[in-house]
Amino acid sequence: MGGQVSIVTGASRGIGRAVAVELGRDGGSVVVNYAGREEEARETAKLIEAAGGRAIIEQADVRVASEADRLVESALAAFGRVDVVVNNAGITRDGLLMRMKDEDWNAVLDTNLKGAFHMIRASARQMMKQRYGRIINISSVVGLIGNAGQANYAAAKSGLIGLTKSAARELASRNITVNAVAPGYIMTDMTSALPESVLEKIQTQIPLGRVGVPAQVAHAVKFLASDLADYITGQVLNVDGGMVM
């Protein structure tokens, strides 16, 4: 893994931070993308450097095509190539379908799905020149089974799986693999505020009997980014304790 150059979107905290640190460990170079949390992005960069990697932070809104292009250009300017892109940036705007506002639908689809499309298109140009690349999209088990109150999120994450498979077919001849990781219930600062009773109920739905942590998702991403996975493309790897079988 040492020497790879990675871009991780939404890397200021949670799963994105864990992925960025893991990819930067022992010599990796990482572009830490953030939308609005600069101080947290700087902390991610410090963690990468402490783990033996190099890092820069770069603010960009991947919903905007030109911003995604600029993010890739920043990686090239800093490190000379782009080997790995992890499309992790995502938001939620939960609500029942019949009450969901158009702006809540659009915000989630734009960030979670269109943002990944922009990043794949922008980075694939460079990867095709290199004849090498690893693109990993962070989907969700919700994209596989749905979830009440998350029609927008489920649609975006399901669409991300379709995008993964299509991109994998288009880019395979240039030695570029495209895969997805679908986390289950992962404990982050966004989910840790749930009441204990809710957490206990969730754990009963997980065969392994416990919730996951961001590092477990990061390990799956690191595997797919490595040469150990060079014959794997167009796949969805669930990291969910057995929630979806």
C-alpha cells in the first residue's frame, strides 16, 4: 500500500477519517476532502502523518462538477498521480416519503450519488492515462434493503451500487477496478447520540450481536484498494455483522 495516492471525500470525521488514516498508513499520500469542517479535516491530516503518511486538506463541494475536477487537480499538483478514490461524502435528510420535501430529496441525491459520479468522471481521466486505478464507493446496507424514513438515502445508496457496476464494466479494460462497500450500523458521532434502548434494538438485528466501528469499514476499503484485490471489480462488500445475507 505504501506509495499510493488517494483522495477520500468527506474525510473530516467518522468513516471518512478512518479510511483516510488507513490509506495513509506507512507511506500513503492522501488528499483529505471536506465540505465545511476545516479543523476536523486538519486533525485527520495530522493523524495520517502520525501514521507515517503524507496528507493535504482540500475543501471542495463534490456536488459541483468543477469542484470535483479541482479536487483531482489538487491531488495531481501535490502528489503527481491519483491511484485511489474513495467516494464517502454523504448526508442524510430523513423523513417519511409522503412528507419528504423536494429539497431534502435533492440534497441527498446530489451529495451521495451525483457527487460520486462527478468524482469518478474526474478521476477516471487520469487513471486511464496511468492504466491503473482503484475506485471505491461507500454505499450502505440501506441501499440493498431499504429503510422506512430514508427513501432518499436508500435511493442514493442503491443508485451508487448501479453506478459502481456500470463504471466497473466501462473502466476494466484500463486496469481500473470499481467496487462498493456497504456498511451496516457503524458507531460514529452521528449515530452515538441514539438512546440506549434504540441501540439495543438495533443490535438484536445484527447476527454478530454488536455494532461496527469505522476502522472495520476502513479495513475493507484498504483491501479493495490493494493489489490483493486486483481481480475484484463491480462487487459490493457488506461490512454489517451479517445484517444482510
